[in-house]
Amino acid sequence: MAMIIDGREISLLVKNEIKEKVEELKKRGKEITLAVIQVGDNPASTVYVRNKKKACEYTGIRSLSYELPEETSEEELLALVEQLNERPDVNGILVQLPLPPLMDEDAVIRAISPLKDVDGFHPQNVGNLCIGQPGFVSCTPLGVIELLKRSGVSIAGKKCVVLGRSNIVGKPMALLLLRENATVTVAHSKTENLKEVTQEADILVVAVGRPGMVTGEYVKEGAVVIDVGINRDENNKLCGDVDFDTVEPICGAITPVPGGVGPMTIAMLLHNCLESVEREKYEVS
Ligand code: NDP
């Protein structure tokens, strides 16, 4: 039977470690502040933002909330970001995506100071990851690495296949696995003989956004399978990109959905907020 990698339990461990560090910093007179901006009232975004604020509260990180109406102009949003960039008491800035259709998401991401970009989406941080320099890393792939390490899965030298090549999950995931000395293949919708490619993986990370697409036929016996997907099935129930029922009997370890990668994403956001203080120190000295 496969080991079930419990993201809820591991994320709680991470959050408790962060809480202790935040308390230590407070004793030394340093408070960490995350500014969270939401434009419009997309219901999924509202839930994500609420969970992020709750997690901040749990760990003692102060959160500032900016809930802007749907009709906010891009200029107004950019002006707010600029103002938060300048504020010395704000360590991290998070603009919840997606933004309303008429806004240029890339322009908004680029406007966030790379030193406060706790989502790790700014091109400067992506570039730093690419060339092995310090910088913020996208929270979901960072959470996957943390899950693997804390579950005792060794990464170095392993064949890893990342299924999906988005800027926020697939690509940074591949770079992080490479940084951990894995041999990495990135597969996507144009990959030929996909099942043969994924069957090579010792560690298979799936981020395609297609409910239950990866069935047992895609998986090598004993592989570690990480399911990043968060989808709704035909009964509106949360489900991943991996078909748990056919994959679990074959693989060595697997993350469930919900309760796998999802909780780690928020834990790593808090981790990045803590990092922002460390980074500030380097900038000052
Ligand atoms: P995107 O839609 O941006 O990217 C999907 C990727 O999957 C693309 O690279 C696409 O290939 C590839 N793909 C799509 N269909 C196929 C197919 N049939 N065969 C092979 N490859 C395919 O999605 P995201 O990366 O943003 O998200 C992926 C999933 O992860 C979603 O379910 C999302 O909800 C979830 N997610 C979960 C998070 C968490 O906290 N756990 C955070 C972020 C996302 P191509 O590039 O060729 O089009």
C-alpha cells in the first residue's frame, strides 16, 4: 500500500516553526507584515484570500487587507502597489490572481518590488531561481519540495517528470527539482507518447488542471506521485489531476486531494514572508 503524504500535518509543522520564529522576531522588535490585495469578488479568490489571512493570524504575521471593487482601474492598482513598495513596515505584497479581464497581470506582477514579491512571480525572482541565486520562489512548487523532504523522499539523482509547464507551477517545479540534483523531464500537451514518458518517473509531479487525467497506466510501480491539481468533478467535489483509485495501488507514495499540496502552498507563503525579513537584512548591510 502506498504511503499517503499528509499535507495538512506537514503544513501544520511548518506553520508552527514559522510561528516560533515570528515570536522571536517580535521579541526583538520586528513585526512581519503582508499586504493582500484582491480586486473584485471572485468567490474562489475570496476563499484563498480568507485562508491566507487566517494563516497569517495563526503565525502572528500581520496582514493588511485591500479589497478593491471590480471596476478599479489598473492605474489605481499600480498606485497602491507602488505605495506599498515604499512602505518600510510592509514586508510582502500579494496580489490575488486572477485579476479582472481588462487588467494586465504581467504589468501588475512586474510592479511589485522583487524584494516584497512573496508569491515569487516577478521575472527577477524567476530569473534568480533559474541561475541558482537567492530569491522568492513560487509557493506551490516550493511546498512540493518541502513535502518530499519531510516525507523522507530523496530527490538527488532521481528521474523526475513534471507534467505541466505553467509559469507558476510546472516551470519553477522543474527548476527546483534540478536545484535538488534530480534528472528532470518536463512534459506538456504536445509531448508525444506521454504515458511512456511519465512511466519513467521515480517522482511524478502532475499539474495539468484536468480532473483524474493521470491514471495507473501513467505510473511506474513504486513511484512517488505528487498531485498539484485542484479541480471540481461532475458532482462539484474537489479532486486532483491524478486518479487516486487506480494510481494508489501502484505507486510508493501519493498526495491526496484535498489535503496534499494545497495546504503547503499557504505554509510556503508564510515561509516567504519570513524570508523577506532575512532578505531585507542583506539589502541593508
Ligand atoms: P495551467 O493551465 O496554467 O497549465 C497546465 C499545464 O498542463 C500546461 O503546461 C499544459 O500544457 C499542460 N496540459 C494540459 N492538458 C494536458 C494534457 N492533456 N496532456 C499533457 N499536458 C497537459 O495550470 P496551472 O499550472 O496553473 O495549474 C495546474 C493545476 O494545479 C490546476 O488544477 C490548478 O488548479 C492547480 N493548482 C494548485 C495549486 C495548489 O495550491 N495546490 C496552486 C496552483 C495551481 P501546454 O503548456 O502545452 O498547454
